[in-house]
Amino acid sequence: MKESTNNLSRRKFIALAGGAASFAAIAAMGLPTDWALNTTKVDVDSLSFDKIKTDVLVIGGGMAGLFAAVKAHDAGAKVLMVSKGRLGASGQTPFAKGIFTYDPKKEKLSIDEFAQAVSRSALGTNNPAYTKQLAEHSLDRVNELKQWGFFDSSLYNKSFSKPINDRNIPLQERVVITHLIKENNKIVGAAGFSLDSEKIIFYEAKSVILCTGAGGFKPNGFPICDLTHDGTIMAYNIGAKVTGKEWNDGHPAKSENAAACYDGWGDMFEKKPETTSVEIRHDLGVDMNYTAYINGGAAQMGPPGMGKQENIVVGGPYRPEEFNNAGGHQGGKKEGEKRPPRKEGKGGPPGMGGSVVGGSSAGMSIHKAEGIVPINDQCESNISGLFAAGDALGSYMAGAIYTQIGSSLAGSAVQGAVAGEAAAKYSKTVKTASISSSKIKEIKEEILAPLKRDAGYSAAWVTQTLQGIMIPNFIIYIKKENLLKGALAYVEELRDHHLPTLRAKNFHELRLVHETANMIVTAEMKLKASIMRTESRCSHYRIDYPEVDYENWNVWINIFKGEDGTMQFEKQPFNTWPI
């Protein structure tokens, strides 16, 4: 006689629900499992795979990827460009409409003075080498973009395609890269799958440039929902160092229809790009989040302080007095020089006004303040042959706060060009890469595993659970140790018991599974780095450690995978390169 399941204890049910085998056990006990079954629509055993060789593999089709491919080609390398989306139309690139241009004939500040002012706003968190590099090369990159027709349209695919087509650089779109491949302690390529042809692809490359952008937890209200830190986590998995996970981007959304990205930011997609000049700021940190935490509800967008006069909030994130004027910026003036008052409508992000809410860019750091740790000013990582550029490189170009309008797009162009030339030069020093057959077999199994599971959790459900853990204001923005540790316990549960059972029935869901896995690792990094940094500075705010600690925390936090597979942390002093 079959034993009744009505008396199944909570403890026994939880024990059964701990792994993939448990779904079969639950079914055997007579419990419904339709929610967990995986009705795979792909004949995994019949899938073919391609192997492609190149000198330089550029991963990503945004501004950084464009210049990386062009400059690597012009330096004499055989280049292949691969993008998860469409060239110039995925990630944050199509949203960015201001590009910083430093013209030495027009600016009042010298490059050294510019870098020093950025450092003062960023409370020392910027890397001066990359700050100066931005100013030195931005004008050349902008002039090239003009030649390609970049400023003639609000859409970028046509202007991006011109230099790629002129050079006959091969481009593969809608390819999801899931693995970077390292053998003999150097990069030998990457692997992933095509969403359209439904096949596995292995790329054998002498060098790889990650131009994969930053990422978030797929929040609503800001255009980063297709960025999930893929490049960062792939690099971390093969031993690259990662930095900047404790910082937070403070882009808001309008409180009315907050989840509707186009309602809040549509004008940015529709306008043509334009250049910006020196205007050093201290913006997009967590001021608004602190005000909302203290007062409750949405905040009024406007000058620093965010709120009505009768609801002035005391305390909160520290803002340097030099950048505490109405506009929160220096406006290209030298230190001590009087600044003009802010013009109406020039305070908050473009298109924003009235009542706004935070969390729309949750999971993303300040532009250029997270990603792969560079070992020099050539965008090179600690893995031989692996380079990164743009928001995939933790260059700290502007520090841990938003200091210069348009610097993100310009920085991606500048760093893409630097990385392209450096990768081409490196490729001339190494032999043709080769991926071993054992490695190919191992990676194929890892890529396709979710399609082979008979049952498991959907990526969408796990992502929603992760969002509920990480996005609350009192977790990711206004931080304190007990809540950070509580959130970490939940994330570790997802890592240990949900991630291994993620299922996919087709290649679209397979993409979601790999993205969800990357977001879970990112969440662990953000929480642990936030616990470790026991101070408040720029876009990192600890309500239990509200002061800037110049004695102990004039350092960047680097994260790497230990030999035992655990997440390890180290301090790297400001103004130094890693050992």
C-alpha cells in the first residue's frame, strides 16, 4: 500500500527538494512535479559544433568592441568580432548619447589638472593613468566617429558597420559566449553557442578582448537588462582578478510607471549623440537612496539634498565641498575659481525631473569602476593574452563616483582602441592557439547540461528570487552588516542548491540559465565586498560605518578564485598596479 504524502514532514520535504534527484523522489511520493519537469525541445546528442581560428577575438558589439576590432585589425592582426546582440544596438551603447571630448586648445584645465580634479571628486578612488588616457585620446576617437557618421543618427548600427565592413572584419551576432578557455596559464580562446543556428562554437584565439559591458540583476526602468556581467564572471572562473563590486550606480527611474524604461529614458534613445567638454561632477551615488531611506517613498530629483526644504535630511553620503554647489560640478574651472549657478533643468540625469525612485540600475557599479583588474595602462589582465575594455575593465577611469558626463562612452572608445592595439601586439609573440579535445568535451558538457536535466528550476524564477534579495534599498544601497550577511545567506543558497539544478528546454532558456548563474556569482561578490569595506565613500554607503576612512581604506578591493575554488579577496592600494 502506498504511503500517504499528507503526513510528509517539512524537514523531509526540504531535504528532498535539495537537488536534481529530489524531483524524481518527490514524483515517486505522489506529489505534483509539472512545475519542475523539463520538456526539452532540443536533440542535444545531434548538435554539431564549429571550431574557428583567429588572432584576436573581440567579445562584445558596443563602443569598446568597435574600436578594439578596428584597431587590432589596423595593427595587423586577424580579428573576429562576436556579440550577444546586434552591433551598436545592444548593452548600454545605444542609450549613451553624450561623448566626452578633451580639446587642449579649448579647455582651461590641463590634462594633469583634469586628472587631479577627478581624483578630488572621487576621493582618491580613480586610477590617474586611465583618467589621463581618457583625456589624451578622446578627441582622436571622436574625430574617427565623425568620419563614420556616428553623429548623424540616433541609431548606431549603420555608423558602426562602416569601419567593420570597410575592413572586412568578420562579425558573428546573437552568439552567447559562456566560457573563456585557458591552457598552460594563457588564454587560448572561448566557447559559446549560436541562438540562431543552435550549435556550439569554439574559438581558438591568440588573445581575447572582453568588451562585454557591466551588468545588473535585470532590473526594470533602465536599459541594462541584457547585461549580466558575463565577461567578468567568465574571466573570474579562469583566474582573472575582478574589482569594484561594492560600488553602486545611482541612475533613477521616474516614480510613475517606474518599470517602463522607455517612459523614463526614451528621449535618450531618440536623440542624436553629441559631444561634451570638461564638467567634473560628484553624481549618481546613493544620495537619493539615503533620502528615501530616511524619509520614505520617492525623492524629488534636483540639486544635492534631493527633497523639499521642510524635509531636509541630515547626514548621509559625504560630498566634497568643492563639488557641493547647486550643479554638483566644477564646470571646467580651476580649483578655487568661482562657478556660475546651475541653470534650470541641468541638475539631474537627462530626461529626469519630478518624483523619482532608485533601483533601476541595481547590480551595476559606476561606469569603469568594476570589472577585470588591469595590470598596466594597456587594458591587460593578469591572465596572459586576456584584455578588457570599457565597462568590462575595472580601470577606475573616473573613480567610484560619476565625475564626468560623457566619459563612459568616450572611455569605452579610448580603451577599446588601446586594448585592440595591445592585443594585436601580444598576438605576434605567441603561437597559434589550440584547445585540447578534453577541454572541448568538458566545456560542451557544461554548456549543454541545463538542456539535459529532466527537471529543475527555471532561470526566470531564480532570477526573480535573486532580485527580491538584492534590489531592496536597505540591502544594496544603504548597507549594514547584519542585513548584508542575511542577504548573503540567501544568495549562497541559490549558488549551492538552485544554480546546479537550473533547466532549459531551448536555446533561449539556455541563455537565461547562463546569465542567471553569472548574476548569482556577482551578487555574492557585491555582498562580500560590501561587508569587507567598513567605511562609506563615493557610491558605497555603510550606515553602520558612515565616515570615510582614509587610514585603512585607501585601497581597491580585488576578488579572485582561490585554488580550492572559493572566493578570495585582497586590497590593492590606490595609485598602484596589482602584484
